[in-house]
Amino acid sequence: MINLSRRKLLVSGLAATAGASGLAVAARLAQKYGLVPPDHGGIYGLGETLTYASQRLLTRHSLAREFSRSQISPRPFPNELAPLTEEFKRLQAGRFADWRLSVDGLVAEPASFSIADLKSYPSRSHITELACEEGWSYIAEWIGVPLSHVLNVVGVHPQAKYVVYTSMEPDTWDSIDMADALHPQTFLCYGMNGSELPVAHGGPLRIRLPRQIGYKNIKFITRLTVTDSLKRFGKGLGSAACEAGYAWYTGI
Ligand SMILES: Nc1nc2c(c(=O)[nH]1)N[C@H]1C(S)=C(S)[C@@H](COP(=O)(O)O)O[C@H]1N2
Ligand SMILES: [Mo]
């Protein structure tokens, strides 16, 4: 799933940060800085921890690569979609006027936002690559409101550690830490290549997270929950994908 040589590079990078004295030291560092991902108990436990911790220590402030307009892929590739629910079809028939994103959890003022509300906030865009774990990718311009803006509107409590995002698609949810949630390229995305975000790409609203792999970029987002622990969500691993064996942290 994740490019192995890059994983090795990052692991050795962290070992170097730890004074080249080996993985045990790196693992202790990860503990010390609280950089243990929620799915660390899996088969790849140590590897997941090291990938996450080393990226956080080495690339904390880095941006995903941005491209020029001429590099936008002529045919972006929408992934296969599960059949849309009746509720989705009803909202689509109303041109998503009744679509709401609710935001709750460790926030001062839980709120719900229409697409028009989200569009009333400063709009941002970036031309970045969406890379699927299956090997294909494309470059598109993504338009939306930075997630950080919406989090500031509702007021995040200081003990917040993660944002859980839930799709209207059944059993589809994931989460990110606050470093990714507040990252300037992390958008609640409602537009693509100068148009509305097509339904095939998650319209009317998806999360766009160019520093993580495709499957973290959940489509049809209707709920955000700010939390200090992922234990109460599903099996406590941090995402529905993790419950199927995929990694929680997929930094690229
Ligand atoms: N709700 C929902 N979000 C989803 C998926 C999905 O099946 N359902 N697929 C994910 C995967 S595996 C990838 S690679 C990207 C693909 O985005 P695209 O279809 O816009 O190209 O969406 C992600 N978000
Ligand atoms: Mo994917």
C-alpha cells in the first residue's frame, strides 16, 4: 500500500533523528512526543508508529507539492462509487440546498453548515495530486474552505487531538490529527477544476487532504467530530479503513 522504500527511508530518517541508535530509541521518541497512531496495534504496529512519528518529526510544516494549471490532468479519474442512497438522491434532486455539515464534539459552539454557508467563507484552491493506494493518480484544482477556518468558527477546545469525518455513504468515516486538520492545504472541498465538485468526486462536499493518500480523502462529508480520543469511534482504530486493515496515517 505505501511505497516501501519511502517507508524505509523515513524509518531510517527517524533513527537518525534519534541519534542513529536504532529503532528502539525511535519508538521511545514516538511515545515521548505522543506520536503513536490509533492503529499501532496491528500487524505493522511498529512500522505504522515509525512512519507517522518520523513524518511528524521531520516534515511537520511541509506542504504537498502544488502544480501549475497546465499540469491539470485532462481526465480526472473518479473511483468506483457505491450505489447512492435514497437520502442522497433526495438531496441531489434539491441541488443540495438541504445538505448540511454538522460539527460537534470538543467545540465551543456545535453548528451545522449548508454548502452556501461554507461558500460564504474565504475560498481557497490548490492544484495537487490525488494518489490512490492502487497506483493511479491525477492532478486537479481543488476549491474549498480550509478546514481550519470552519474549526475556528466553532471554536476548538484545547484538548482536541483529532477530527473524525463521516460520510453520508454508510460505514465510511476516517480521522486526522490536529496537525493535518489545521494544515493550510486541508480543505472542505466543494469545487474542482473551476466547477462544482462533481458527485463522482464526492460532491457536494469532500475532505481534500493532499498530504495523505486517496482513501483518506472521504467523499460526501456530512459530519465532523472533534475529539481527544478515537477509542469511542468504531473499533477505536481511527477509521473504517483501519478496521479493514488499511493504515490510519498515510502521509505522502
Ligand atoms: N465516501 C467515499 N469516499 C471515498 C471513497 C469511497 O469509496 N467512498 N474512495 C476513496 C479512495 S480509495 C480514493 S483513491 C479517492 C478517489 O477520489 P476520486 O474518486 O475523486 O478520484 O476517494 C476516496 N474517498
Ligand atoms: Mo483509493
